[in-house]
Amino acid sequence: MAIISNLCNIKHIPKLKKGFGSIRTWQGRNLKKSMLHIKNLNTKYGPIHVLKNVSLHVDQGEIVSIIGANGAGKTTLLLSISGLINPVSGDIFFEDTRLNGTSPSKIVSMGVAHAPEGRQVFSPLTVLENLRLGAYARKDASGTEIQDDIEKVYDLFPRLRERRDQTAGTLSGGEQQMLAIGRAMMAKPRLLLLDEPSLGLAPKLVEVIMKTVVDLNNEGTTVLLVEQNARKALEISHRAYVLETGRVTLQGPARELAEDSEIRRAYLGKDYKDLSER
């Protein structure tokens, strides 16, 4: 039963325009050239082929979601972008610079920050110390600039101001997620990679986190969001890609995908049809 193939042929979900750097619109909004462009990406863990010819783009000013089931390769995709895993083939471009083989610290200094799955805060350090570490790549920033940015994080997440002298390991799960995002924002990224920010959080905290993602985007940060909570991800995104067993099987405007009753079947289908941007 070719569920994925059938989904790909749904006529009311338009294919994205082809080409790197072309001008695109979303609901009448002009978007600049692609900030992130990935072409035919293949990544392996030893003999295990995780990402298979993945192609996608993220335009400046967008929130783009990657949705899919566990094991689809979503986290591997973000790790490949941030330089923590080296792809075996394909290209990753951030603006006009090819990222393949670039060190993670260099990628951060270029303007790409990654808030990883599972928060991964520095447990023995305080909230304030974690935030300061997030600015480690900003060699030319003054102490005043960094302190101002810490205050901006506190404005985003007032709970962190209250906990600033508390060790990160004693924070709740929601507070640790706030800290992980705040630490990433201390790098002053132009592109923010978020991996499962709602994972394990209570519904009220999920709303807080998603609202924060939208606020950051409205302030000028481009976001690539990996999220299992497809409904919430599609609510706040401009576009989305479905990743199934390491392949992009479906893509389109988030609102169009959210309105389609069959989108959830994409996570269960065994057949696929690649959608490549050539």
C-alpha cells in the first residue's frame, strides 16, 4: 500500500519552487534567499545509513519544521548541520559557505546555534554560568554586551532570572529547556536549530516554549525546528518537511499540511517517493 506515494500526489499541497537562492513568498510575504540549503545529504552511523539523499532549504525569516516518527533521522539531520556528525556525501550550505568539514565551534561563530534534544545543560553549573558559556564564541563581544543579552534571555524566560544562581541540574524539565534555548540564543544566532523543545513537558510549558519560538522568529531569528508534536510544530511554522526512515517524503506550506487529514499516515507508511530540490 503506497501510502506515502499517495500523499505526495495530493494536488492541494504545492511543491516548493526549485533552485537555491530564488525569491519565494509565503502568504504574500517576500522572503530572502535561502539561509540554509541542503542537497542530497547522506549520513551514516557506521554501516547504518540514517539520512538518504535529504534535500531541503530554509529561507531567511522562516520557521521550518521537520516532523516524523522516532528513528526517522531528525536529530541526525541537526547534528550534521551543526558539525557534530560528518556526512558521507551531499552538501550543506549556510548562506554562501559550505559547512561540510567545518568544526562545530566555527559553525557557531558563523551564526548557527543548536539547542539539542534532551536539553544537555551543564548540570553542576548555575543558570548564569550556563548562559555565559553560550557566548563563548563571541570573542569580540564586550562584557556589557554579553550582560545585556543575558538580560534579554531573562526577559524571555523570567523563571531563569529567579533561578540564576541555582545549579542547572536542580531545575525542572521545563526550566532546563528554557535554559537550553537561552544558552543557544547567547551565541546571537541567525539560524537556531531546535531539537524536540517540547519533549517531556507539561502542556502549559509546551505553549510557553512554542510562543517563545514565535517571538524569537518575529525578532529576526530564522528557526529550523525538529518536533514530534506535529500539530504544535505546524501551527507555528511557515513550511514543513516530513522525514520518514531518513528520506524526505513530503513537503509543503505548514498550513496546508496541517489541514490534511492523512498527514499522520506519513509516519506509518513503508513506501515513499523522494521529493528532491534540484
